[in-house]
Amino acid sequence: MEYRRLGGSGLQVSAVGLGTNNFGGRTDEAASAAVVQEALEQGITMIDTANMYGNSLSETHIGKAIKGHRHQVILATKVSGGMGEGPNRRGASRQHIMEEVEKSLQRLDTDYIDLYQIHFPDPETPIEETLRALDDLVHQGKVRYIGCSNYAAWQTCEAIWTSRSLGLNSFASAQPAYNLLNRGIERELMPFCQAYKVGIIPYSPLASGFLTGKYRSGEAPPTGTRLAGRFGQRTLTEDNFSLLTRLEGFAGERSHTVLELAFGWLLAKPQVSTIIAGATTREQVKSNVAAGHAWRLTTEEVKEADEITKESLRR
Ligand SMILES: NC(=O)c1ccc[n+]([C@@H]2O[C@H](COP(=O)([O-])OP(=O)(O)OC[C@H]3O[C@@H](n4cnc5c(N)ncnc54)[C@H](OP(=O)(O)O)[C@@H]3O)[C@@H](O)[C@H]2O)c1
């Protein structure tokens, strides 16, 4: 397994990580445990979750699955998504963060979180309040590094400069949607992250499984798969299938698969720290780790893949 720095921080994370938004929803406790077990056996250290995944069961499943292996894991979770009714049950206020961090620690059955991320920007809370709360958690030893997710480039920049001017701990990472079908971050966020050494953690790196090639044009999605659900319609479009055909051709000419291209293309970007691919089975984890090692694209190959997918810059 390759390990990379999380942005400009000293923390090393596995280049292939594990996303767990299936846990507690599409995978029960035993299936989640098997996925985590395989990830650890494969050298994955980065496990990404959120307080809201699977109605909080994702954190609970992970807490149980890593029992006895806590030291092997870089545990990343998130706060700010809605956790129920009531005025303070969402957002990035000091009140909500302080309440939720205790619940996450309890569910994860640990006394520290390696990377605590603000899941969504909260325009109603001053960024200084959010950052001071996170900084306090770092000083209390409950959190080791902090990051953001779904922030625009300007919001990330505002947060970094607020931390700098107040002498607070600063975001080490940003977690945006990023894959061959969705390259929108390349305009603003990516150059910002490069200049300011913020590690990028692309989410939905396989476009929810589409970039594995298991969905075929004109065929019903395989039963039980993620995109067989209501979620699928947005992704299973003729435009995407035609792009997939071109990507499969490009990869095939070089004796690679589109799954290997999805990983290799992301890992060719130095700003990318870890690829938190979601998985529902041990086999998926194994093939994702193998795909992560299989192909280091040359600069020329990255350019060619960029040319094929240039429409996805708009998404
Ligand atoms: N910060 C945010 O707002 C945000 C939003 C979304 C996701 N995330 C994070 O990013 C992680 C990854 O995103 P994601 O899970 O949405 O999408 P993803 O990683 O692009 O796709 C995951 C899905 O792809 C399928 N898959 C994975 N490996 C496979 C393989 N080798 N062969 C065949 N199918 C395979 C599985 O589908 P099946 O279920 O069909 O088996 C799996 O559920 C999440 O788990 C979560 O931690 C964060």
C-alpha cells in the first residue's frame, strides 16, 4: 500500500481508503465488519464516515469492527449534517459540534478522532466560531486533524485565512465530489488546495460504482446494486454510458480496466491524498486496492483522459 501525506500535514494516510456511507443502510453489522476486516488486511488505514451515515449506525459498526485495531486506523468522521428536529441539531455551531463530537466518540468507541470534518458549510454560523470549537477539540485531544467537505474554494480559503490570522489549527483536507465524470473542482478548489497544501479526499471516486463498468447501456442495473435504486437515474444516462465506452476503450488499449483508470487518474494528481472508495463486500475492497496499484498514468495519459472527459468539467 502506498501512503501519502494529508495535504501539508505530517499525517500519512493510505492512498486507497474506505468510504462507509453504505454501513448501517445497505450493509448490516456483519457485512460492514467483513469490509473493514478486509480493508485492514489490505493495508488500508483511512476509514471515512459521518455521524449521519446509516442513521449513525455507520460509526457504530466501525467502532465494533476496529476493536483491538484502533492504532491501525486513521478514523475520519464528520459533523454538520442534520441529526434530527430542533434548531441546534445541524450545522457547524459550537453548540452542535461539541454535542456531536461526544456522540461520535461514543459510537466509534474511541477517545480520539483522527480527522474531524465539517460535512457541509454552514453559512449561518461565523467561520470563526466553527474553527474555535474545532481548535478547542484539538487542544482537548479529542480530535487530531480537522478538515472540511463540500466547501467552495472561497469558503475553504476564508477558513484557512481565519485560522491563520487567529493562530488556530487549520483545515488539513477538503472532501469534494471528484471523479472522471465530475471534474468541477478543477476550476477553483483544486488549484487552491495545491497552493495552500490542503489534501483532497475525493468522494464518490467511482461515481457510485458506475466507473467499475458493472452497469451496461440498455441493461437493467444488477439487482441490489447502489445505482439500481432511485439514486441511479441521474448517473445511468446515455451521455455517461457513451463516456464510459470511450474510457473503457482508452484503458483497454493500454491493457487496463476502467476501474484501474478511475483510481490511477485520481492518484496521478499530487493534491489527492486518499481515495475513499465505498464498498459493500470484501471482494470489492480487494479489487479496489489492486486497482489503486495497477496503473500510474503518465502526464500524457492524464491529458488524454482529461480530453475524453472534458464535458465533466462543467458538472
Ligand atoms: N462528504 C460528502 O458529502 C460525501 C458524499 C458522498 C460520499 N462520501 C464519502 O465518500 C465515500 C465514497 O463515495 P460513495 O460510496 O458514494 O461512492 P463510490 O466510492 O464512488 O462508489 C461506491 C460503490 O461502488 C460500488 N463498488 C465499489 N467498489 C466496487 C468494485 N470493485 N466492483 C464493483 N462495484 C464496486 C459499490 O456499489 P454496490 O453498493 O452496488 O455494491 C459501492 O457502494 C462514501 O462511502 C463516503 O465515505 C462523502
